[in-house]
Amino acid sequence: TIEDTVDAIYDSVVSINSKINGQVAGSGSGVLFGHTDSLSFIVTCHHVIEGCNGFEVILSDGTSLEAKLVGGDEMSDIALLSVEATNLTYVSWFSDTDTLRLGSTVICIGNPLGTLPGSVSTGVVSYLNREIQVDNYNSMKLIQTDVAINSGNSGGGLFNAAGALIGIVNAKYSSTGIEGLGFAIPANQARTIVDSILKTAVLNKDNTWTTGYVEGRWDIGFELGYGGNMFYRTTIGI
């Protein structure tokens, strides 16, 4: 039953507080999917952690853990965090989201509004590979669903009725008179990005990460602009 599935996967979804110099700048959700002997890994959306330098992960039982950024990819809106804890609840990726069928039951678990952690909602797959523009990100092909999604759900899990992770919730249409238009990054896409980040990330001796990346992506690290009678350089990231 849906109730049995929720029981099995509920603890795999966490809340995330992203901070700038110790102050909470935004909240979202994440999903525990794997671990080493000493670390557990959480997949979330890049826009949940973007521009922040500190991260707090809150488990379903209220336990608060400091998290570290393993890496992220703005173009795909995927990021990874790690926490120094194991023996947690981890989900399995759905084998192939290209085989999803319209009308299939889906379960969403997340932290809507950043204040309601552990919220569960259900719906169906409304459309596959819907191409939309998400905020400042490139056009993305996403799973469309009518499941209830709100601010703070970003980075949370979209699961099928058996509890497999089929997508990472990342967007919704929000306007007067619009209902039930939510979107998630398909597991096929997310898993590819996750694998690339894990492959390229390096855990340093002080337990910090040299962050991973997606091979083939590049960032010039600065941009030139004209200011008055001289050029100036503005750092945009490395």
C-alpha cells in the first residue's frame, strides 16, 4: 500500500537549511541515497545550496547534522552534500525513467515552505519529458506531476508506488488560478550528474571536499564589464 511505501522511505528525506556566514538564507529538501564507511550522501537541487557556504541537514527524527558540499551543477540543477553519519535510511534510484507511464502513482516527501518538514503528498505522472524554462537555468526536460509542490520542496524526492526514487523535485508553476503543475528532474538525468560529481570530488585530509564537477562543463571564473572609464573584473565563481 501507499502507507507501507511511505513507512519504508520516509526517513530517507531530509530538510536542508543553507546558510551564508552562519545565517540561514534559504531552506529546501534532500534525499539520502548512498554512503561510505563514514559518510552519507544527499542529493538535492543546486538552487537550494547556491551562493551559500554552510549547510545544516535535519533528519526526520529532528537530528541536526552539519553537511558539506560535495559538488554541484547549475545547468542540471543538481547538487550533493555529505554528512558524517551512517546507518541511515537510503533510497534506490528507479532503474529507467524512460519507462515511466502516464497516470502512474507518485509520492512526494519534502519540506514545503521550509517550515513543514516530512510532509507527504501523492499524485500521478502527468507528462514525461516536458520541456520548460526553470528560473535562470537552461531549458530542462522534466517529469510533470499534479502532486502538491511548494517552496521548500525543492530537492525532495518524487517516488513511485514501490518507493523507488524517480525524480528530484525542482519546480512548479505558481500563479493565481494555476494548480497541480509541479516538476521533477528525472532520475536518469540526476543519477548521471551525481555519478560525475562523485567521480571528480576529492575528500581532503581535513574532511573538506575539493568539490566535484560534471566533465565537459566550464566556467571562466570571472567576467569583464565596463564601468565608467575603465574595465573592472567581477568574480562569479570558480
